[in-house]
Amino acid sequence: MSNPVRITIYNHKGGVGKTTLAVNIAFALSSLGKSVLLIDSDPQCNLTSYLLSDDVVDDLLDHSNDGNGRTIWSAVKPVIDGIGPARLVKLTEIEDVALLPGDIRLSEFEEFLGDAWADGFKRRMGALRATSSISYLISSLASQRDFDFVFYDTGPNIGPLNRVLLLDSDFFIVPVACDLFSTRALATLGQTVKKWIIDAETIDAIAPDDAMALNGRPEFLGYIPQRFKVYGRAMTREADSYHKTIKSRVHKDISSVLRKIDRKLAPPRSVDPVIGKVQDLASIVQAAQRQGVPIWNCSAPSGRARLKKIAEKSFFQIAKYIVRATDDRGSS
């Protein structure tokens, strides 16, 4: 039975490039021979809109309530309706990457999860099944196909949905833009994840033995600085200054916070957990999004060939890092 590595790309601040990272990392891993499942778990459906044309997205959303619906809402609707566990749906294939499309109705499931989480402290089996329903869904999908990696693309918030996704993950990655607001946002990220882990441990300790539990202990794999300007081959002075600040805040506000729970949850101060860096790639990012392809495969304006090569090198380095860092959690 496949046991894919589950990774959440998470930052509760918006505009840090989570979706772009998810898509391009997935295709880089695929090129390295890894089987990847992308989960669009953001009600805004940015990941789905990146990879699929508007007419296909519209068709998926128009029929997601049907018995043969193919979105993440189609899968979890039986849970909300109280008629059973999450339903297996047919995945959408984009070249060698599989996608579970997003759905704007997922916001309804998020509200449902908020109540279910509270009821989990009361040992209510229905609530416990609800909070673990997406985890159950992914396990069921993985039992039918040997995925190496599952990536959750999340919305920019600290809501109930992101909580269960983080707690279902083996690892999480934090994308950060090199600017003041992204740097400040790190201050609360570690504390949020810490509280989620502690709450999950409490629920697991009091839950009935036959209740399906979430993993509950996601490890901080590292951070990825993005959208910084370069001068020659190096960061500009301003971007470099922000990167140094980000590095310091990551240690203070994420690694050190999680290591107080368990030293295995984050690297020590002596290690800079930077997974890779993605510079400002100008208009080729938008071109890739319009065409639904990884950045290095887009038909970009003339003069952008160098940026495409830079993008390819950056994302393949990130993919290789992820493979190495998660090797002991791979399929079995």
C-alpha cells in the first residue's frame, strides 16, 4: 500500500506564491520520476485555475454536487450530509501530475470543520471522523495508486480547514516574500502550528481507540524566499537584508517554538532551513499561469529564455532537496 509523503505549503499571509510553488515543485518532482498528487484545498481554487482552462473549471464546479462530481467538495459532501465517509472521486490528470480540483463550496466544509473540531474535545465519533475525513480520502486515493508525494495548496488563513491539513501532513513548507509584511507574518505562524499540535494531542489522548486520528505532528521542512530582485547573480541589498531578517525570524518564531514540543519538529539554530530561493521572474509567471504549464515550459515573450532557465534550475533544486529531506518517509 502506498504511503506518500504529505506536505502542506502554508503561510497564513496571502500573496507569497503558494500556488505557483505547488505547481512548479510538482512538475519538477514529476520530471525526477516521482508520482505527485496535488490537492487544491483553497476555496478560491487558484491551483485548479492555474492548471485547467476556464471552461473545464466551470464544468467541474457546475457538476460538483452531482453523484459523479470530481472536486474536493464532491468528495467530502457525504461527510457534511452525514451519510458516510469521504467519497473517492476520479482525479484530473495533467501530464504526469494528478489533481484533486478545488471548489468554492469548500468554504461550507470549513465552517462544518470548525464545529467538528470543538466536538472532538467531547469525544464525539462523528466529529472525529469529520476532522479526519480528508486524511481518510487521501489514504483511500493512495491505496489505489502509488503516489510518492501529496501536496496541499492552502488558503491564506488560520482557519479550521488549514488546521486539519497541517495536522495531516508529514511536513510543511513556508513560502515567504522578501518584504516587510511577509516578515512580520512569521511572528504568529509558529505559535499557531504549535497550538494546533497541542490541541490535536489532547483530542487524540481522549478519543476512543477506534477513532481515526490525524498525524498531528507536521515537521517544519523549511522556507522558500520568493520574488526578490537580483543584481547580477545576487540579491539586491534590500532583498538580502530582508532575507537575513527572515532567516532570523524563522529560527525565533517557527523552529524554536516547535522544538519546545519536540526537537524533531524543526531544525536547530545551527541549520538554516532554506529549501531554495525563487527570484522575481517577471512576466513569465503570468504567462505560465495563463498557459497552465510550469514556468520553464511557457511560451514567454522574447528575451525571457534566461529567466525560464533560472526558474527551471531553481525549482529542480527545490525538488531535489525535498526528495533528499523526506527520503525516509517515502512510499512503502
